[in-house]
Amino acid sequence: MALSRRSFLEASAALATSAVVGSSANGADVSAATGEAAACPHPFLTPADDFYTVARGNPKPHTLTGQALADARMTPETWRLEITADPFVEPPHVRMPASVQRPLTLADGTALDLPALMELGKTCGVKYVKVMQCLNIAEPLGQGLWEGVPLREVLRLCGELDNVRRIYYRGFHNHDPEQIFQSSLSYTQAMETPPGELPAFLAYRLNGEPISPERGGPVRMIVPWAHGFKSIKWLQQLFLTNDYRTNDTYALQNNDPESYLKTAAYVDTGPDRFAAGQAVVVTGRVISGLSGLDRVETFLRTGLKQDDARLDDNDPALRSADWRFCELAAPPDWKAILPAGVSPNELLGFDPDTGQPLTWPPRYGMASWTVVLRDLKPGLYELYARAVDRNGYAQPEPRPTKKSGRNFIQCRRFEIA
Ligand SMILES: Nc1nc2c(c(=O)[nH]1)N[C@H]1C(S)=C(S)[C@@H](COP(=O)(O)O)O[C@H]1N2
Ligand SMILES: [Mo]
């Protein structure tokens, strides 16, 4: 697993600005806030190159260039998608194999190409904002505006499906079975979407641009509600199976393969020493997961000694701490940050009349938060942050098990000297 990271925290210079911008999370009490401006410490849309990359493979497919990239069918011209039925049976669990009326294959020249996928996008394309988050990394990887075609529309190209209980999908893996990285959805998850929710889809544009090889292009699966392992890069193959088990590569690594994104706040790193009298700016991000976001809260722990350990998530002192409402950065000026030609009114998760997100942050999206602390006496401090979801659960609840996604309570330690 390779992890690379570029600019993680934007310069905090823009932070010490004017009055409180109106973004009270779902009507929560703003009076307890710091009373400081919540200028956005992160760009709302992460530039494609600034995502934190999680990629397997030797060589990593996105490092291929020239003819090797074309041979991998990872260029817009060479990209193809195969859709086939899996003959797998295993009585008594799986008695009949899946079947598909019109498979799409390379062998008979019917595999889907990029122009055909984009043509489909003209009539049934979707656009939405979604954060990418790895189940095993305690930090959002980046947030993009993704555009593409719902998986169900692509499956409909294949005519009648029978005995199909799961849809599996894989990306380019150097033609080496050992390197296969696969994920899956149930038939229902692929075909049906609750109103107002976001469908699984085949993405071919990120932030208004073609998807780069590093971000999984030319075509990548995006499963909006799930952690990154469901969003397979360099997509090449769908196979339809009657095996109902979730044999995702991540399941084999002890993760909950049906985990949803968790509502959780994350704390940015930053300087650990400030001069007395200097304002301390602590920033972070919050993801709105399955249970939505009501508010972010922070707790300033004071009077620490150098060798004091940070408070554990289960520490009663943390549970009963003096948690204060924390201001979120307001929604951005959509016209200024969306790619040319994209209107906020057409984004899923946004109100088609007002062009504003239906929730803040948008469903399976993220926003930034900022706390400004002034007049702190010399000493050692820790600033903790937690999210409270729309069912009233405070992080790390309701799902503290880390193999369903990382959401322990983060803190930043700093000294006033
Ligand atoms: N083909 C393929 N797709 C993949 C992976 C991979 O290794 N190979 N890694 C997955 C994991 S575990 C994560 S968290 C996300 C990371 O997406 P990013 O690199 O665009 O941030 O990609 C997913 N898609
Ligand atoms: Mo991941």
C-alpha cells in the first residue's frame, strides 16, 4: 500500500478574518462558539493532484506511461469495460449460476468504450460532491466533484439479468491474479437509490477534468456512501454473480466490507508552539457519513504536564468534558469553485431551485472547521474535536470499531510559551 500526500493544510494566513459567517449546523447554538470567523482552511474541492493516494500494484498502474498505459487500456482511446456473468455455483449456497442476456466482451468486440459511456452520460449522467476516505486511514483523502453514469444505466445495456445477487468489479491489475483488487455491491444497491441519495456510478470526470491515471482514470467506480475500497480505480471489468457473499479484497483484510462512511471530525496538524498573546488557530475537517452531521464540538484540555498521555476515547474525563459548539466554514460561493458550465442546481444532494446543498456539509461530503483561541496562559494544552451525528451520537459512537472506519477522537497538542 502506497501512501503519498501533498499539501495537506492550506496556509492559515487567511484565517484571522472578520465576523462569524452564518453556517450554524442545523440550528445548533452558535452563542457557545468562539465568536471568531470560520474562514475555510481547506479548499472545498481538493485539486485532483492533492488527494492522498492509496494504490496497490507492482508497478502501480498509474505510474505506467506511453505504450504501457495504452496496452493497459488506461487511455481514453483504449479504455474498455467488460461485463460478463460468473459461472460460479456452490450448492447448497449457490445453486444456479448468474446469466446475462447481452454480455459485453473484448473477444466479440462489444466491450463498452469511453465515447459510448459519455454518450450515455448526456442523457442520464449525474454529478455530485463526495469525499474519498479510506477505511484504514484516519484522515480524509480529498473531496471531488465527480461526474459519470449510474451503474444501473450501464447494467441496463446488458438486457435481462438472471440469478444475479452481486455485482463485482475490478480495475487493471497488471494481468496478475495476485494483484486483483476487487469490490462489490448487492444487486439492489446497484439498481435502486432512495430519493435524495446518491447512486453508485462510473465516473469519468473529476472537478470538471478527465480523471487522471493517479485518480483512477479514465473511468473509476464511485460508491458515494462507502469507504474508498469500493471506489475501484482503472475500472475494466464488471462480473455478475449469484454468490451473495461480500468477497471484497478489503473483507479478506478483516474490514467490515459493508461499512458506510462514518460521521467524524478530523484535526489538522500544525505548529505545536505559540508565543503568549498570539492567537492559536486550530483547524480540521468533518465528514457527514451515514448518520449525517448535527455539529462539531471541541474541548480544550488545560493544565497538562509534559508526560501526560492524551485522553483515551473511553476516558470518563473526555466523555464529561466541557465540549463547545464549533463553527463550520460556510458553504463556498458555488459559482466561483465549480468548473465552468456546472451549476450547483444540477448537483445531486443540492436543492434544484436554490442551488444550495440540502445539508451542510453535503451528504457524504465534508466541510472545514476552525477554532481561534486567544489569551491562553503559558502552558501545555490539547484541543479535541468530535462530531455529533443527527441521531445525537457523539464520536466515536455509534460505531467505535476501527475496522468499520477510523473515527477515534483526534486532538492537537500545543504549548504557549
Ligand atoms: N484498482 C484499484 N482501485 C482502488 C485501490 C487500489 O489499490 N486499486 N485502492 C482503493 C482504496 S483502499 C482507496 S482508500 C481508494 C483511494 O483513492 P485515491 O487514491 O483516489 O485517494 O482507492 C481505492 N481504489
Ligand atoms: Mo482504502
